[in-house]
Amino acid sequence: MIGSIDPILLIASLMVASTPILLAALGELVVEKAGVLNLGVEGMMITGAIAGFIAAVETGSPFAGFVAAAAAGAALSLIFALLTQFLLSNQVATGLALTLFGIGFSALIGQGYTGIRPPATPRLDLGPLSDLPVIGPILFRHDPMVYVSLALVVAVGLFLRRSRAGLILRAVGESHDAAHALGYKVVRIRILAILFGGACAGLGGAYLSLVRVPQWTEGMTAGAGWIALAIVVFASWRPGRVLAGAYLFGGVTVLQLNLQAAGVAIPVQYLSMAPYLITILVLVVISADRSRAALNAPAALGKSFHASS
Amino acid sequence: MNRRTLLKGSAAALAAVGLARPALAQEPLKIGFIYVGPIGDLGWSFQHDQGRLAVEEEFGDRVETVYLESVPEGADAERAMTQMALQGCKLIFATSFGYMDPVINVAAKFPDVMFEHATGYKRADNVATYDARFYEGRAVMGTIAGRMTKSNKIGYIGSFPIPEVIQGINSTFIHARKVNPEVEISVVWAYTWFDPAKEADAAKALIEQGVDVILAHTDSTAPLAEAAKTEGVIGFGQASDMLDFAPSPRVSAIVDNWAPYYIDRVQKMLDGAWTSTATWGGIGEGEVQIGEITSAVPEEVKAEALALADAIAKKEYHPFTGPLNKQDGSAWLAEGETADDATLAGMNFFVEGISGDIPS
Amino acid sequence: MLRLERRPTPSRLWTAATPVLAVIATMIAGGLLFALLGKPPVEAIRTIFWDPLFGQYASYSRPQLLVKAGPLILIAIGLSLGFRAQVWNIGAEGQYIMGALFGAAVGLAAYPADSVLLLPAMAVAGACGGFLWAMIPAILKTRFNTNEILVSLMLVYVAQHMMSAASFGLLRNPEGMGFPGSRNFQQYPAAFNGELIPGTGMHWGVVAAFCAVIGAYVLLSRHILGFQIRVAGEAPRAARFAGVSPALLTSVCLGISGALAGLAGLFEVTGPAGQITTDFASGYGFTAIIVAFLGRLNPFGILLAGLLMALTYIGGELAQLMLNLPAAAIQAFQGMLLFFLLAFDVLANFRLRLAKGARA
């Protein structure tokens, strides 16, 4: 029975299923690397989902939709940035409030948009590449956002590892006091990171409402933002592993549905717990080795910074 | 003695005791609705709200309706209904199974307020229950599915393994098999009523397994949107008509139409003739509607499906008519025997021919 | 250019004044929002903040405030101890669920017991459930230096899936007609946590919440452990010299907050909620985090914050009922209230100063 699952199609569909959480998780990774914990991902995602949907429907262009979604996600994250960076509110509480607000706000502005079909996002035409055996369906038959998300993994990886700006960002996340002493603008850098995280979450949300579902309904993210948070941890704050994590989390859902479709009896609830348990295990492994943990987990995560000197 | 006649008996007895209360003529009758989801869900709660709007339309100034959306089941529901009763609602529709115990509790405190509980089984002097025979609609969908499938594989996205969904799967399969002995059904449990992304993934998984007809017992349009991406795959609207996806992939729909029931019950309140009843209406009562069958379906299949719907509506045919065996091969219904409502209401088995287990 | 200057100690005046300011600011911003939606702003604000307390049916809604606030306060008190010591348990939702599951399992295993000791035994089991669930991040933190924020958050999802599995499997009501969900404790007198004095909303969970407030106050102001918690939060290095073991303190803080969250879950499931269902957890554990911060981690502050939060829920419901405000507007309004409360908080800890360029 398991043999009836086509692994090529399975991989291709898990890539699509994972794209929203991958985008949101990449954004949150950068935010956390700057030492900020924003638990409002769900709220920003769903705001992006409706903003992107409205823009795409009104203009007829999915591209405009994605741009609007990124802008809306960033705009919402600006509230978080102002509260936590200037007014030094607690990040955990502010993030939770942001989620609450985002879910309500998105439902409010989306009231006239239920039951509408958005303009279709075309698949990228890659000509003969799409016809290649095996890797054709896996790699070359997707919509542009899948490639954007993959490019973003590489870009974020290079930015954090190789660029000077990335180095500064990490320094801010490690010790804001030291970074401040060196003359870096801690608050400004963190705000930029938060905005980037908001924009990515918005894109992830729009991918749901414009490509994957495609439809607007209240509460449609249904917890995807929380999964994105889990993925960042699972990935131990490394972009490459975020990709693996997103595909694992997205993959477990797709796999269990495929197994069911193929007629294999599986305990769904227990399988659905697995990624979270694996994440905890990963956390334990990376934390137990203190020398390696120090390289990854931002030491100043979740702490407020105020230049008191 | 089956459950239905028992209920009818007790309802008649209650009516005889004289529980009917005439409403005041001058003041509008205030009616409350509580919904488990947002009315923008385009599915379950949306359709109940359509019923509310139909009541407003029908009775105009004689009624006033209020509603609360996204009310969690449990303590919040009990408070919400109490608030409604305090605000002067004389008739309250509680539209989710999980409101069952709260309804009974609140109804005990407000004997003058009548309650209507959807899909539950607990009643009281002032608590009636109502439900729709969705399986009747599924029989029609199953017939179309059996005729239309080319791969002989149809897929069913189940929400939770509860009797209502199991009835739907069985009914679909029985009628698909009837017109196409080769047909197989694959069931995927999504464990959610509403998660568009997951529903889309489930549809996709089924399509990748070679399924070319998809039925969903979850409430979003995501399965149809997913079907639209693959040539030759069709599906059905669920809960609401989902005409945006017509003529294909949406070739027909099973529509929850609460309007006739709601209008009838409000009329009874206005006439002072309301009694506690257990209503389980289907196609005949108008509670289950078959959405327009589109041009993607050949004329003869359409005619066959409509004839079946008609026979069910006129009670000439029961979708669960023997000979039918249970999945393990044991006999369930003998030739010509029809299923009683008590068995259906607690249905926890697949019929013969369906592979896979019901999770427990 | 304005700049902030940290106060040596938080201002007492501003600590008291900021919540009032924040509520006023929310009223203005919320009023604008409601006006934009075409609803009368003053009436909407009055309905949310005034009517539940002093309106026509306040005699019903005032006790309901306690029912809604009880679990929030109980959980938030536990969390605040940890937060003060820089131990970040944000998985209270999971501990709340596990408490309900453990406690309910004991009660249901003994069904149909009739002993006055049953509810206490269940309460102990519930507290143990929450405690054990919180011990996982505690042990991982002390043994492997794992971040407790993340572990406790991950465990929320695991707990949610366990609850879903339990309501379909182990704890499912055998007489539930095939629907998911456990037996209802409201029909199980020995295990039912009902109102202690009818019409007051006081059930054991609310009593426990009040006890926790007083207990936390005494602990923090009089007891050595409270002193250690405060020192660990304010001056971790000094705490170490003072002989406070960080590992022990982490375990104690997580353990207390887990046990209280578990207790809250047990009292909720045996009382207002009534049964374990897939939708039992409605986010109290997360909302309690906000309540803890709104209450500035002070026991009496948390008491007031919990009641304020409950007020917006119940008032919001009334506004939906009476003014037809969409549920989404209430949610956005709550979000705004939280933003303002968090934003104005800065005034308690900082002084606003006009910066004088480079000379400052």
C-alpha cells in the first residue's frame, strides 16, 4: 500500500505545503538572531494573508498581492517594534497581544472578501527543465514563490555568515550591551530585523491565501505561525536547517495524509506530535554541548535593551 | 421500539400537557443564534446565518434576531445563551453539537425560553433538537461520483470519525458502487472541521493516489480549489453551494439549508404552537439541497442523480436499504430492510467493500 | 527629542495611574474603531466596560466575571513567580491541559464513584499533571541548559494532540453516541465542581485563585523563597552569592506555575467546561501570560488584570449581542487594550526627559 505513494510527487507537494511556514520561519530566525523574540508570527501571517488577498483581488495581480502582504506584515510588526524597542514592553506579552490583534483585525478588514477566488498565480515556465525526469517535477514545476523562499534561505544564510551587516546583527543578538559599547545602533538594527520578520510572515500568509488554498477565510492560518516558531528552534537558528525543519514539519502533515489516502492505518494524533518532540530533542542535543550552543542560540534572546549610559 | 417513535411519543405527550405558549402580538419575537465559528467561514456557521437572514426576511418586523459568533463550546456557550435569554430572546438556536449540555443547563433556568439544538440528542420540555440527513445528499453525490470517475477511485476527506461523517462515507460508497462495481473509496481523516491548508493537502494527497472525484466533509473550499489545479478531477460543494468553482471542478453540491426549518419553528412560536420535537429532515424537507448539477456532468447521469434525489425526497427510497453487510462481512440489513434512525445516529462501522479502519 | 531615563525604583504613582490611562486611551481608539464600523462608539464602550458591572443584568454577569477570571488569575499567579525570577514558562496552556486530563482521568476511572474524597483526589491529580508537564522543561533546563521558553511552548502542542487523542480514545464517553468527548462532570455529582453558593460564580477554582493571590503575596513579602525569587530576578549574581541555587529555583518556579495551571485546568473541566473535548483549551494559558504582565507580576495587580480581561470578554459578548458588533472587532479591541497597557507601562519604570543634544 505504501508503494502506491509516488515519492516524487510527495516531495513536490511537501515543498508547496511547507513554503508558508518556511517564509515565516526565516523571518523569525533573523528577528531572533537580533535577540528579539516575537511571538506574534501568527498575527502577522494572517494579516499578510488578507492584505495580500485584497490587493491581488483589487488589482488582479498576484505580484501586487505579495508586495502588499509583505508591507502589511511589516506594518503590523512595527507596532511590536515600537512597543518593545522604544517603550521596552515585555516581548512575550507584546507578541501574544500582536497575535490576538492580528487575528481580529484581519477578520475585520476581510469581511467583504470571503468566497471570492483570487487571480491565479502562474507556475514559472522553465521550459525543458520541467520535463526532466525526477528532478523536473520536484524542482522545476513550481510557482515563483517557492523559488523566492528557497532563494531567501540562501540569502539569509549568506547575510548572516558572510556579510558585515549580518555580523553586526548577530553581535546585537549576542550582547546588546557590548554591541552598544562598540557604537552600533542596537535599537535601529533590531527594528529593521523585526520589520524583515514581519514582511516574511506576511509573505507566508499570502502564500496560503493566494496559492496554497487559495481563498480568504477567517482564521485560515490555523496555527501555522506557531509552527514557524517551532521550526526556528528546531533549526537551532541556522537558515539551512530552517529549510530542513520546515520541510520536516510540512512533510509530516503531508505524509500522514498521503499514508491515509494510500490506506495505511496510522495514529494521526501521535504522529502529529512527533515534530514537536523531535524539536525538543534537537534542543536538548544542541544545548547540552555548551560550546556549540553558544554559536547558535542568541544569548540576548527576549531581553529588553535600554542604553542607560 | 426505535428512538424516533419514542421521541415522537414523548413530544406528543408534551404537547398535550400544553407547553405551547402564545407570543405577544405587539412586541417582536426576539430570537438568538449562537455559532461555533465565524459567520465568514462560508461553511457550517455561514449556512446557519443564512437561515437567520431568511427568518428576518420572512417575518420582517415581527421578529428581531441577534447572534453571537465564534462561541467556544463549554462555559462560554452557557454564558452566551444565558445573556441571550436575559436580553429577552424567547427562542434560541444553538448550532453546534458541543453546545448540548450548556443548552440543557440554560434551558432548565429559563423555562419560558425555547431552545433549538442542532445535531444533539438531549431534549427537554423547552429544548428541541434538529439535524439534517446529509447522507441523503451524499447518496446523490455518490451516484454522480460513481458514474464520473475514470480511475474508479473516489476520495473522501472526513473531518472527525463521528456518526454523521461515517453515514456520509457509507452512503457515498454504497451509491457509487451501485452504478459502478469497480469503484474504490479512499478516506482521509483531517481531524479538523476547518483548516483550509490541511484540507488542500488532503485533497492533493488523494489526487496523487489517482483519485479523480473528491468529496469533502470539511467546510472550506480548499479541496475544490485543489481539484481545480488538476485536469479531470471533480468535486462537490460542501455545506454551501460554492458556485465559484462551477461548472468544474464543482459539478454539484450538498447544501445545508436551514431556512425552511428555522422559518417553520419561528412560525410555530408566533402561533404559540411550539413544542419540543426531534426533527431530522432531509432532501424532502428541503434541509438538504442538491446544488445545481453542472454541464460537466452528462445528461443521463444528471437525470439519474435527480431521479434518485426525487425518490429519496418522496420517501420511496431509503439510502440505507438492504441487502447490506458491515465491513467485516457480517449481515447488517436484509433484502429490502431499511436502517432505523437509532442505528444511523450512532453509526460506527463501515459497510462492506470499504477498506481501512475507522480510527478510535 | 524625548528620551527615557530609568527610575531607580518603579514609580508608585505611575504604576497605579498607567492602567487607568491605558484603559482611557483604549476607549478613545476603540471608540474610533467602532465609529468606523458604523456603530455608536459611546454606547459600545459603555456596553463593554459598564454594563457587565452595573447594567440591567449585572447580577448575572458579575459572578460570570469571577468564573472567567478565576483560571486566568490562578495561572497568572504561578507564572508571575517564575517571571520575577527570570524563569520563562510560556507553556501554561499545556500544563493547564495536562492538569485537566490527569484529573479527569482519575475521576472517570472511578466512575461512578460517590465519595467526598473524589474531587480532592482529582484536584491532586490535576496539580500533579500540570506539575509533571512543567518538570520536563525544568529538568531539561537544569540538566542540559535547554531554553525553557521553547520547550514549554513545544509541549503545548504535544498536550493539545494528547487531548485530542484522549477525547477520541481513552476518555471518550462510552454513552456519547459516538461523538468525541468525555462524560460530562455536571452529571457526575461526586466529581462536579459546582458553584459553592448559588448565584455567586464561586467555585473551587475561584477560591483557589483568591488563595493563590494571598499566598503569593505572603510568599513574596514574608518568606525566604519569595526573597530568593526576587533577588534572582533583580540581581542574579548577588543571588548566587546569597546561596540561591539557580537550578533549584528554576525547578521550584516551573513546578509551582505548572501545578497551579494544572489545578486551573482541573477546576475548569470539572466545573464550567464540564467535559474533555477537542476544543477544551480555549487559550487561558496564553491569555494568563498577558494577565501576569498587565498585573505587573504583582499578586493584587494580577487579580485586577484578570478581572479586567474577563470584563472585556463578557462586555465584548454583550456588545456583539446588543449592537451587532462582529466578534473580530472585539478581538481587535482587546489587542488594542493590551498594546496600550504594555505601552504605558514604560512610565512606571522610566522618566520621560527632553534630551538636550550632546550635553545630556
